[in-house]
Amino acid sequence: MDIPIHFPTVPLSSGHNIPVLGLGMSHHGGYSHKALLYALRSCGIRHIDTAKRYGNEELVGKAISESGVKREELFITTKLWPGDYGYQEAIQACLDSCKRLGVEYLDLYLMHWPDAHIPGKSSREARAETWKALEDLYYRGICRSIGVSNFLIHHLEQLKEDCNLVPHLNQVEYHPFQRPQDLVEYCKKNHIVFGGYCPLSKGQALTHPVILRLAKQYGKTPAQICIRWSIQNGIVTIPKSTKESRILENCQVFDFHLHQADMTRISSLHSDKKLINLTYPLWKG
């Protein structure tokens, strides 16, 4: 099966477009130089999602340089770690990320978590101060789009009240067992694109009987069923893998369409099961 050279995109309120499918990086063995080069050169991947926390920005930058793909064809996302929250701290952290990645601008820069601890300030004040730094980075063109990750409705409401710009994207855990539909609807209403990470629920969805049955029915793999379900729900989807064969498999999701009854069947698996939880002081430093 041929892989599309250009994946479908979703418009951001910044005026830029984000590819609906990306390749996520992570720590704990979540980086393979060979696999990233393969994704860029052979699979049509143009959307790369990383973070300072993952410790691989410099390696990602090296792969981008070696790939031969033009910078303007890429959509590069990285994230601001809570240890760098604050106005000046956030500005410097962004510039440092750009330097490590070897780029002059970021396509998307995200506040990684809503938890914020700055001495003498409430979490709300700390988030607002940090977000104002991202707004200035956006106005300066260093970040073409800005957003948040793991923010809930009340966090987003506070930013609306305290700052000038609504985030262009909110990236949250999203898979068949964790489908926060109220948050999805809120983001849609407020022109915030919804990005989903852990689309395979760290592999747990791949052995569920419903997913296995649908994979057999459509002649696809369980991973492809999960990713296709996410994309059809309008979610910018970010699977992670360090294996070339899996990256290729994850890209082969644009040649079929899940019937509405099957979409509903997968959605019914929602059990509010979150796989990612991180609170202060675990992220300190």
C-alpha cells in the first residue's frame, strides 16, 4: 500500500495547519534515530512531537538535519516543562529548545502540565504568567502556534479570563478507554484543536476483544483500528514507536473508513481509565 506523501491536516486558529497524524517521542527508551529517519524519509511523517522532558531534542534536531526534509515541510512540536514556568524562564526555555532542535522557530509550543508552582504565586497566577510568555513568543514569530497539554476545562477557562489568546491546541490522553468527550466538545466550541496522545493506550487496547474483532473485519491491525477511530473523531493523533515496521503500520490508516456503528462500539469502551498522571513534586526539576 502506498503511503501518502502528505497527510491530511487540521487548521489551527493561528492560521497554520497541523498534520492529523504525528510521530511522538518520549523518554524511557522512546527515541530511535534510525526509526525517526525512516519515518521522515519513507513514511511521509512530517509532524514530530517531542518535549524538553524527553531529553532528546538535540537528537531529534540531528535526525531532521540528516533526513534531507526541508524545514518548511515539517511541523515540529515541543513542550515547556513545569520546572521552567514563569515569564523569563519560559522565554529562555523556548530559545534553548530551538537551539537544541537546530531550528529558528517552532511550529507548536505547549505548556506540558497545568500544575504550576512558582514561589509566592498561586497555580493560576503561575499558569497565566507562563502563558503570557508563550503569547509573546507567538507574537515574535518564534512559536507559530502555542498551546497546552493535559489542561482541563477549568484551566482553559482561567486562561481565557487571565490572558489574551486562547490556546491553539490542547494535547490530552485519548484512546478507547479514555475519551474525555466534555473536554473535546469544550475545545471544539472554543476553536481549540484537540490533540490526543497514547492512542493505543500503551498497548492495552490492542488485545481487547472488540478491537480484535474489528481488526479482523476490516483486514487491519488493532493499532490501525485505534488510530483510525481517533482520527475519525477529529483528533490530531500522536502514536509513539521506535520500531520502523510499527511506524509504517501506524501510517497506513488513510485507505479505509470505520462505519459509524463501529465508531460507536469503540467509543463505548470508555471507562475513564487514565494511564498518565503526574503531579508536583514528581515533576520538580
